Amino acid sequence: MDFTTIAGLALTIALVAWSMALGGDASLFWNAPSALLVFGGAASVTFMSYRWSDVKQFARVVWRALFFRLPTPGEEIERIIAYANLARKEGLLALEAKLQEVDDRFFSKGVQLVIDGFTADTVRDILDLEHTFQQQRHALGKKMLETMATMAPAFGMIGTLVGLVQMLANLRDPSTIGAGMAVALLTTFYGSIVANVIAIPLATKLDVRARQEALLRELMIEGIVAIQSGEKPLLIREKLKGFLAPSERGAVGV
């Protein structure tokens, strides 16, 4: 689980709820029609802008951003070195038994290509293609969240205008003006919540995760190709240290 995402979202919601409670009756900030218009409208228009297959992929991408922990580059280097040592001692076919322990399909596919005897150039080309399309899926998820962040405030304004029209239609009863104005403004409030508490932070998180994952994929490609080429584990380690910041390289074993 990605702790910062969950903690940040929970803290933000708690602060907003606390500020509402301090001002009096927090139930004043709930209006079902307004919430339905903003949340439902922003989601439906966003989904309308993309294909159904993109929408299903979007749910998986967001789930990974929230709950899937990426290994550190140092951890990935140590795994590659372990595979390199095994391949050097027992041959490439010995790696097949280790694949049962791998839950990363990208890494597993790369090692399987090596076991199947593909050349280093072919392995690199296949993994580069896989990596490119993976980046595109991340970019699509980020774009969908940005679309939702744009649509939510717009639906908030639509709801406010609807509420104002309804309020002005009942000006004969001054006692309803205050309540009507409050309900009208709630849709703007909901639109800001969806955009600034949910959609924009998650889009930023996806962008950060995509960059982290891209670094790991490039590291894996170099490591897997080096294993296929039969390079010494010590040389592979030194080569892969180039993916780390200078301050992190000392933590990777010799």
C-alpha cells in the first residue's frame, strides 16, 4: 500500500470535515442532489470522453497507484544480481525455477525471453515495446483524472446556476432565500472537493509513479540483457548503479 497517498487523502478529508464541524452543523454541507450532479456528472462526462476499455484500464491504474508498492531501485538491483549469479553458476535454464517467485510480469517476461534463447537485441526490443505501451497506459490514466478535475468545477457551477434559478423563481417567500443560496453554493463546494482533493492529487501521484516505474523498467531491461549476454555479476552491479543517485549507491552491496 502507498502510505503517503492514503495518509494524505485521509488527512485532507479530516481537515475539511473538522473545519465544517467547527463552523456549526456539519450536516448543512450535505445535499444529495448537489452531490449526485457533481460526482455523477464529472464521472459520466469523463467516461464519455474515452473508450470503455480505457475506463476499465483506468480503474486498475488508480488501484496500483493507491495500493501497490514499487520496489526500490536498490532492491531491484539485488534481485537482478541474484539471477545473474544463478545463471552464471548453473546456466540460464536454472532461472526458470525462480520465475515462480516473481510477481512482476514485466520482469518475468524478460527472464523468460532469456531462457527461451532470444538474442540480447531481440530481448531489448520486446521489453522496450512493452515498456512504451505501459507508459502510455499510465499517461491515459493521468489524462482521465485531469479531465475529471476540469469537469468537476464545471458541474459545480452548473449546479449553482440551477440552484440560483430555482431560488429566484421563489423570491415571493424571502424565508427560502438563505437556504436556497446555501444549496446552490454546495455544488461549487463539491466541485472543488472532487478536483482539488481527489482528481488533481491522484493525477500527480500517477505521474510520479509512472516516472518511478519507468526508471525500474529501464533498470530491469539493462539487467536482463546483461544476464543474457553473460556479463559478470560484479560488472552488472556497477553498471546498474548508474540508475541510483550517488548518495544511494553505497547501500547496494559489493
